[in-house]
Amino acid sequence: MHSLALLRPIQAILWGVALLLLGNGLINTLLTLRGVSEGFSSFILGLIMSSFFVGFICGTWVSPLLIKRMGHIRTFAFCASLCASSALLHIIFIDAFSWMLLRFIYGLAFVTLMTVIESWLNSQAAPHERGRIFAFYMVVNLGALAVAQQMLRLDSPDNFLLFALVSILICSALLPLAMTRRAQPTISDHPKSSLKSLMHFAPLAVAASAMSGLAMGAFWSMTPIYAAEIGFDTGGIAMIMSVAILGGAALQIPIGRFSDKYDRPRVLTGVLILAAIIAAIIPIAPTQTIMYGLYFLWGGLAFAIYPLAVAMLIDQLHPDEIVSGSSDMLVLHGIGCVFAPMLSGGIMTLVGGFGLQIYIAVVLASLAAFALYRRRHVIDLVFGKPAHFEPMVQTSDQALNMMFDDKQPDLFDAPDFYAEEERQRIIKTLQKNAA
């Protein structure tokens, strides 16, 4: 009953999220399949999919300006119209350059929509409720993405229906937000970057954030191509994407809670090694059922890498550095996603579809090797008690306030919390020893 009372003020927003992510989850896979049908090479499709992530990163800086100028509801309507129109324009202008431009516009508008939603969610609950609200939000987020893949079964990607459905879902996301009578929130400024200092005292967390983007960007963009090349029909491709997402939803929290109790870098290293091994053996799976199971396990491990990196970073931050540091991690993850489709698409063009799994395995194995090196040669500082793990997907920086406002600051009240001068002295000593 208490959970229902908690959700009542935000139910319109959650309905809007669900409809928006149904449309977004569908268009991402749909475009890849339609591009294959149109004869685009894996490399060209990689460039097209990278354009979305370029727009996404640019949108993280543009969205606060738009919202402050136009207000939340009008910004949401404006950007939802852009996304819905872009989805339909893909089947009017079928050429690579047009699709790159449309994906850039879509990415910029989509992250603005997410910024509106997350800043609104953040304003609708007291600080002590934000952690649970974020958990509900993640359930809706991952659930909608998984269900969206199954909509591919409704019609062929070569037809008009699925593109129209994407446009309808995105436009429908406007309805619950436009009808709400709740006051519009104020949006927080984009946190000041602290990336330079993060790279000095938390290089493993920084590397894990960027390289998880290199792996996950390839998964989202190129897996439908790989599945089509090895003989899966549209329904099978939808199932691969869905089971990987469901694996991420099912295993993120157990892995994260385990990392809260034990050495987090060691847990991250184990996750990376297992994920790399599974990625490498997926191409030799003897049956489709076994391949589905492998993708479920891989998704559970791979989706946990980015939130593990964020939690590991927070272990080493002051309370007032958490949001800015996590925002930098989000940007790094997005940059990895930008390059992932281009790199994996180029490899697939050269060696074939199985090159995707080779690429992902090499990325994860390289990160695991770096994590092992760090464990042997450098001791990472942890201030106070370890941070709480929070399940995450790529989102806007407004969600970070929901995640950390009610949970993280009190982690630094422990008596062994270092003063800033002592902290800097120890960091310099560790850097000197590492050199």
C-alpha cells in the first residue's frame, strides 16, 4: 500500500516514460534491420547508429537551455514531435547521410525528453523517497525496452507499420504529461566537470565507464545485424535483444549487492572476465535456446559494468563531488557508445558478423587486464563505508540527483574519513609509487 502511495504522484510520468521507451526501444532495433534490408554495410550502419550517441551527448548540454527557455511541458512536446517526425522521415529519405542526420536529431531530442522526465521525477518526492522512486523508474525503463523488442513481431521491418507505431508511441507519451496538474520543477544546472581529477585518482572507474560504452554501444547497435547474418528471423532477433535486457534487469542488483559487501574492484574484474568469455563463446552456441541463455547471462554481467564503475568511483569521492563525478562518467559512457558502432561495424565489414562478438570480447578482456594490473600495482583509496550500488542504464544527468540525494552523503560520516589535505597527500604518494 505504501508503494502505491509513493507511485501515485508520479504515475503520469511513469506512463510517459513507458510509452517513450517502447517507441525508442523499437526504433533502435528496427532501423538496424531496415538498414540491412536496404543493403547498407555494417560499417555504414555503425556510422548511422553512432550519430544517435553523438546527438545524445550534445543533448546533455543543450537540454537544460531548452527547458529553461520553454518550460518542461512545451520542451517535451517540441522534442517528442522531433523524435516522432524523425522516425517517419527514415522511410521517406532512405540514404545513409539522411539517416545519420536524423539519428543525430533524434538523439539530441531524446536525451532532452529524458532530462524533462527525470528532473520532474526528482522534484516529486522527498529526499528519503528518491531511491525507491529511482528503482521503480529503472524497472519501467528496462521493462519497456524488453517489451519493445517483441513488437518487431507485429510486421516486417520493410513495411510502414512499425515506423508508424514508433511515432504513435512517442506522441502518446505526451498525453499523460500534458494532462498533469502538478507544478513544473526547476532544473538543476549541468554539474561542473571534474574529469581531469577523476582520471588521476580513479582511473579504473573512468576506464570501466568508457569501455563499457564501447561494449554496450556495439550490443545495442550491431547485435541485430549479427543475429540476422547467422540466420535468426525477426522474432529470433527480438528474443535475443529481450533476453539480454531481462538478464540485465535480473542480475544487476544481485551483482551490485555482492559488490557492496566484498571488494568491488575484484567483483568488477570477475564480471569482466566472465562477460568476455561468454561473448567469445556465443558464436559457437550449438542451439538457439543455448544462445538465448548465453545472452541472458551476458546481459546480466555486461549491464552491471557501468553501475559498478559508478559505485566504485563514489567510493572515492567527497559528498559534494558525487553528482559532478557521476555526470562525467555518464558522458564517458556516451563517448564509448559513439565509437562502438563504428569500430564494431568496421570489423564486421572486414571479417563478417562474428566479428561483433570478437570485438566485444576483446574490449571486455582488455578492461579486465587493466583491472588486474591495477589490483597488483595500485591500492585505490576508499573513504568511509562503501557506496550503495544502484542499477543504471544510460540516462540523463538529472537522474543522478534521484540516485544519490538520500543515500550517498551519509556514507562519509565514518570516523576514518580523511581531510582534504590528507587525501591529496595520499593520492600524490600513490601516483608517485605507481609511476
